[in-house]
Amino acid sequence: MTSSHEHGSRLLEGVYVPLITPFAADGSVALDAVERLTHEYLEAGSAGIVALGTTGESSALDAGEQRAVVDACARVCAERDAQLVVGAGTNSTAKTITAVEALAGTPALVASLIVVPYYVRPSEAGVVAHFRAVADASPVPVVVYNIPVRTGRNLGAAGMLELARHPNVVGVKQAVGALDTETLEILAGAPREFSVLGGDDPFLLPTVLMGGAGAICASAHVCTERFVAMTECGLTGKVDDGRTHAEALLPVVQACFAEPNPAVFKGVLHAQGRIPTSDVRLPLVAASAAAVERAMAALEAAQ
């Protein structure tokens, strides 16, 4: 990012692409396509890559596939001096600690993305205690992933601000379905070096304008340069230019999330000739032809 930003102490800033996991025709992970996409997104101005996120279908990959994806992303990020973040959270504190400890020594790795524990619905105190235990043990800084629509549990502003003061918790991917009051409280109350990263693609610009550091943005699989430019406008206070980008990109976001993520993105990337198949793994199913066509039309309009 440019030196005009006054955010030098933030570890994470800008647009991070939560990389899809492309599959070959035989169903295996297409690691050559992982590397190629990583190069393309970094070339387009992304600050880094998130491997093994929700968009990467991490829960459908076996341990060997997960490691191979991380290694492929790490090779490219190290070569290009970019940042790698790896998703490692589970709904077990002990298993999450084991997963983050296994990441030690990964080239280019700057942080692990740890989701609020899902399905078990702990109290807010339990969620905070989980993150404290993981952050205490993690060899790299931790980014909280707050996405209540997937986990069944929201981490509110009080708990988040408590975690923001932990020396090994450096940010949050905030995906609560709105730019809500609690998110505004976090933006206002967190230490300056704590990175609030937008995780809901319709709300990225206002989040950055209110003090956010950028985004972990699935929609940046397409129109990458424009998402980067929009975020840069937010970071530098160019509100009118940023709004022009945001208004143009909203139909893209809506079209790409019309069916369960990441099916539409894979359909588009396959149609663009960038990945070998549009396949996803069960329980996800491939995007409908109509959804992919609508997304392609939205992209065309936003170019």
C-alpha cells in the first residue's frame, strides 16, 4: 500500500483473496491452477491470499490436500513477497491449536484465520476463552473470523474488543451480514493496529471508510483490480471514486453469491479458462448455467 496511509503498524491491510480450490477432471486438486491463480491475484494488486477458507472448500479437503494447497500458495506468496493467511479454525479448541501449531515455518505465512467455534454454540465468554487459548499457542498472529450465519454464534463488540487487546490477535474478518452497530463499536474502539477486514462483500467500502483495514473478499476472484482500487479509495478517503466502484461492483457481488459459495465463482473462472473444471465437492453442487451466465453478464457490465 502507498506510503500516504497512516496505518503502518497494521499487519494486514488491503484486499486478500480467499482462494477457491480448483479441481481437475479426475477430482484431484489442480495445484498448477492454485499457483497460477495466486500469481494472477497478486499481480492484480491483492495484498495476499487466504488459503483454506470457506471459499476454498477447506472442509471437503483431506489433510494431504490441505497441506498441498498451503504449500502451493506459500511458494507463490514467498516468491512475490506477498502475505499468506491460512484458515485453521475448528469447533474444538484442542484441534484448532494442533492445526495452527502445524503451520509453523510455512513460508510467507503472516497469520491464521480462526473461525468462531461453530455448531456447539458456546457463550461469549467461551468464545473469548477459545481465542485466547489459540492465540496463546499459535506460532503466528490470529485473525478472528466472525460469521454468525455459518457458526450459529456471533462474537459481540465487547468480546471482540477484549480479544483485540491480546498481543497475538491482529484482526477480524467481520461477516455479520451488515455494517451494524457492534461493527461500528469495534471500528471505533479497537487499537489502531487491529485490522478490521470486511467479510461481507456488499459492505466493504463503508467498512473501510469507518476505519477498516481492507477485506477478505471472495468477490475479488473477479474484477480484482477494481476491488483493490475501491479499497484503496476507502483507505485514502476518495469517497466519490470509491462509491463509483462500489456501485458498479454490487451487481457482481449479488450475482456471484446467488447460489452457495463458491459454486458461481468456479463457474465463472472455468468459463474464463482459468481453472480446469467448475466442480465443487458434495455437499455443494455446481452452479446452474443460468447463474453463471448472469454473473458473466454482471462482470461484463462492471469492466
